Amino acid sequence: MMLREERLQIILKMLETNKRVSSVQLSEILNVSDDTIRRDLNELAENGLLKKVHGGAIPKSPNPYKLSERINISHEEKLVLAQKAQQFFQDGQVILLDNGSTNMEVARLMSPDLKATVFTTSIPIAQILCEHPNIELFILGGRVFKDAQNTYGTEVIALLSKIRADIFLLGVCGMHHQIGVTMPDWGESVVKSKMAEVSEKVIALVTADKLDTAESFVVCSYPEIDIMLIDDTITETQLTDYQGKGVKIL
């Protein structure tokens, strides 16, 4: 009989290859009961190695949580997204700029001629935009999440409720066509949800490692975003499930 550790490794390998596993399929391939598969998936989920969904599991986002560790991951892909984002900026806009390493690159690339108002929860992004000559800059004050270097909490939500933004540049931890945009932290997910709610247009920035992954807390459903910016390594095949849902993919 196959050992439990062997089963778990096979499940993770199948997940890496197929980006999704079904409980029925695993039960048949591994020749064990549905209850055994359920326990295996629960154990892997509790250890942060996958995300359970109805009928099976999908990968969790592979990126580390600390901003300082994320900055150099997929850096070239983030630069591609940051460059694509520039086309949506216009003079006179109110812009919500989410925290995260990708939006740090967005801030760095903003034209010095751009005359706009930017609200952000990100301490590093605020520092970058302090050097911008024509941006009116607001940092949304609240409790500081030290690992991610951003603010969150009821104070931030209260401030956001008084803003009507033209566009929201949404940083993504996990993106899945069925589950939506997700985060590993509840407090951050609530702030991002509010940012999306008060914005006319929501633009999600997605690198290949975030696609078809999910975390524990939902920010918004996939169709609730207006535009998904993707890096150049993502193939048409990978986007099949994301087409035809009213989201513009660039």
C-alpha cells in the first residue's frame, strides 16, 4: 500500500502540472477512499501548500508575504505590467494605487508631467511619489502592517468611503477565474474590496505565478474587475477560462 507521504507528494506534483486536481480523480489514481483524499487535501491546505475548492484543490500563490522578499521576484514581468498601466493615467484623475511590489514599479514609471491625485496605503509608494513634481499625494492613515509596509483597518475604510476614484490599480496575490482575486490577510482584503467598490475602473496587475492560484480571503470576483493586465509570459491557452467574462485582457 502506498504510504501517506507518497500520496501527498503525488498530489502536489499533479497540482504543479495541471494547476487543478479533483477529489474523484485523485481517489481513482491513488486507489484510496474519498475520505482519505479529503484528509490528505485538508492536511496540505493546513500546511499552506494548496487551496481547497469545491471538488478538489488549486495552487496557493507561491510568493512570500514580506514585501522585502517579494520585490525581486518576477521583476522583469512586473516592469512589463507597470509599463502597460501607464496608458490609463490622465491629468486630473483621482487614482487609488494599491500596495505591493508591482505598484511600486507603476509609481516609479509615472510621467513627471502627470497632474493627478493619488491615494495609497503603501508607505514605499508614498516615498516614491514624494519625488513626483505634479502628483498630489495622500497616504491613507491607519494601522501599519509591517511585513507588507502598508496601512489597513477601520480608519482606512472610513477614509475610502469618502473617495470616488477614477481608477484603482489592484495588486494581486491570487487570481482565479472562478474564485476571483484573493489575499492571505483578512485586513488587507477588506481594504482592497473597499478600494474596488469606490473606483470607476478596476485594473488588476497579474504576473504568471499569480494566475490560477487562490488565497483564503476574497477581494472581488473576476468579472468585477474591468481590465486584467498580464505579463508577456502568459499564453493564450492559460487565458482560456478568463475569456468571455466581460474583462478586458491586455
